[in-house]
Amino acid sequence: MREIRDKVRLFLEDNGMYYEDIDMDTCCDIFLEEMREGLAGKDSSLAMIPTYIEVGKDIPIDKPVIVLDAGGTNFRAATVYFGESGKPVIENFVQKPMPGLDREVGKEEFFATIVKYMADVVDVSSSIGFCFSYPTEILPSKDGRLIRFCKEVKAKQVEGELIGENLVSAIEAAGYKGSKRVVILNDTVATLLAGQANGLVRIKPPFGRSAFPNRAFDPDFIGIGFILGTGSNCCYIESNRNITKKDNLEPDREQIINIESGSFGKAPRGKIDLMLDESTLDPGRYTFEKMFSGAYLGALALKTVQQASGQGLFSRTVGDELLATEELQTEDVNSFMRCPQGNSPLAGSCAKGTEQDSATVWYVLDALIERAARLTAVLLSSVVLKIDKGQDPCVPVCITAEGTTFYELKSLKTKVEYYLKSFLQDKHGRFIELVSVENATLIGAAIAGLTN
């Protein structure tokens, strides 16, 4: 097995894909510089989008808010209120297909469909927290102008439009009475806010009570929001005085910054990263998340084992099987890593070869997951170093993390925690704790709608 492992390592090194060749200090330095340049409005691959959403405000008790969640295959709507205990209560939940997934829809149809989905909740509250997880410019009014759709949504007429304003117009056009106030945010920002609701970070009573009543986090910093699912992104709280690209911000206040970290363009990409990027619908964009997020890791793994086949790492039978494979999903990678003798497409291909073939596939995939963990740790470490918090191990920085890829992909979370321990904690003296919140996007959208 050592011979197979060494052969895989040499193959990955030759193609610029080996995780140990990623210098974490160098990558963090570059990421931090891109953050600073983005905040200053200079040329940067990181958009560093101001959200104008502040944190730490009192959350009203027993006041309902309409919450909407759009950003993937499904569109979700519900109402949320916070009871005397400070815990969120979700009611009237509905889940529908995202409009524009199956065919192109116009602007009016797009928003009219959302209003239909809201039929059971539209009269419950005048406040709407809308978790809208597509590239969007957030305005001081907390409305958002859609930059572009991704994730296969087909609604070109909506691009460039104000989401909240158009939604309110569609609600009025449908005959509903009463004015609505809409706050737009994305899933990463909602995740950060959801940590606040669960008492995991600094917040005024009674919301400080939680399942962790004796757990304290850095009192001067509410936390970091992190998503690693279909895509990847991160957000944090920044002082307005550091957001020099925006005029007329009150310098003594803070707001959440949406990093748009999936667009980081200066990570050390290998030959197979470049091949994958060229095969996507948007080459040159979101190159960082294409290296490790759920939407791309399966395709990257397929291109990697096919490249390995071309370089003779497999028996001819298995090599031909892999080269003939047209598609591989991240869940297929996960299935193989959890059970190499199971029913996954990779297991089926390897079953036609030798034990060495299965082991070779395993070592290739494990190395890609290891690299994903190292890159994730670079992202999170950069943000923690940027805020310069977490020096006290008794009050670490809270990172509220969400995403199926992060939690479900075999060994990924464990590997991320290893790099955060060895690099961020042991080398740089910063302490963090990863936490998860159920229904984070709905709860975070509720907080945004109620407090902004």
C-alpha cells in the first residue's frame, strides 16, 4: 500500500494538486491582502460586500416575521417568532421548487410565483427577512440588486433588479393590503445571525440562555458565518472605519461583510483545477470554490482519476471504465469513501479490477479531501487573523458553520479541525470553536427582518 500511496503522491505533485504543496501562511497572507483591497474598493478577487446589517440588537419577543429562503433547488417560506425563552419558533413552513429551475421565466412570473408560495404567510407580518443566496449588491436600504443568477436558475429579466422592491410590487399586484418591509441577506450572513439567536455568542438577555449556559465566546466579537455546501462563502463583522470604499458610514459602528470567498482568485491551482474551470459555464469565476465545494468536487475527482488513468495508475480495465465515466457527483465520492465495496459508480468501476485499483482511487480522493480541508482552513484562518480575536483560549471566536459538504463528506470536518488546531491555534495562537444551528437560514433571516 505504501507503494500505491507514493505513486498517487507523485502523480498529484506532477499535476500541482498535492495538498502539502499549499503553503498556508503564504495563502493566508494573500487572502488577507485581497480582503483589505476589497474593503478599499481596489482591484481584488474578493468583493467584500457590505450588507448594512448590524448585530447585537435586541430581538423582540413574540413578534412574528415572514422568512423566505431562496438559493438552491428549493424555495422555502415560513413565519418565525422568538418566545420568552429566546428560542425561535418556526411555523407555517412550506417548501416549493425554485422558480426558473425548469425553464426560463420573466421578471413578473418570477415574483408572482414567490407571492403564490407566500399565500399562507403573507398577511402574518409586515416584516420580511429574505435569505437570497445569489450574487447581490446590498443597498443601505437593505434591499438588494441581483447581479446574476447561478445554480441553474433561468430568469435573466430579474438580473439587475431590486429584489425587495419587486417583491413588494408583486404582493400589491396580487391584491394583498398593507405595506411590507423587506431585508435582503444571503445564507452565510443568515448563518452568522443564527448563531446569535441560539445564545452561542454575545447577546443581551434573555437570549444569552442556551444549551451552553456556561459557554462564553469572545465578548467583543459576535462570530463568523461559514457555508460549505453546494458552494462556499464566509462572512464576518467589520468596523465601518475599515470599509473605506463606502462614504458616509458611521466609523464607530460595525456591520456584516459578505466576503464572497468562493471568488478568491489567487489560490494555488493545479493543472486539473484549470481543466475543470475551463469545462464550466463560467470559466475564470468562483475559482476558489471550484477547488473544494460540493457543486464541483465530484467533477474535479472524476477529472483527477481520469488524468491518473491516462498516466497509467490503474489497470487497463478500470482505467477504461473511468475514462468512459461521463459524470460524478460529490455524493458519489462520499459513497465510495464511506464504503469502497458499495454501490457507488466508482466502486462499480473498481470491482472490475484489482484491490490495488480500489486503493488507488481511495488515496486520490482522500488527498483531494485533504486539500479541501487545507483550503477551508486557509479561509477560516484568514478571517480570524483579520479580526485579530480569539487569543484567549477560554473565550474563543465562534464560527457558525453550515453546509452538507462540510458535515457529510467523509473526514472533511475532522481534517479541517486538524488544520485549524495545528495552524491557527498552535502556530498563530488563535482559538475558535465550530458550532451548528438547525434551520440556520430561516432563523438568521428572521433576526435580520426583525432587527434591521
